[in-house]
Amino acid sequence: MKIIDTLAELGAFAIGVIVLIIAILIIALFLIPAFLALVVGFVLFLFTNPVGWALLVILIAGFCCCALAD
């Protein structure tokens, strides 16, 4: 019976790994393109709008200040 229990645990582990891989693929399929669309939209806003240019200057200054603070 110990062998059967071990095989059952291995089967449950294998099913868990398969479900995890499927979940990661679903996340990659839907969330990554949505995130990229948001990033591209934000970058286009930064470069095509006067307010965007001001935000871009503030972001660059903030990054420089953070880099120099260390």
C-alpha cells in the first residue's frame, strides 16, 4: 500500500504542476499584452502632449535624484 500511496502523491503533484503551467500560460496570454498596451499608451501620451512632456521631465528628474541619492 505504501507504493500506491506514493504513486498517488506523485500523480497529485504532476496534476498540480500541469495546472500551474496552464495558469502561467493564461496570465502570459492575457495580462502581458494588456500591460504592454498600457505602457505604449502612456509613452505615446508622454511624447504627444505638453502635459506629457512635463511628466516626462518630472520622471527623469526623479530617477536622477534617486540615482544620486545613493
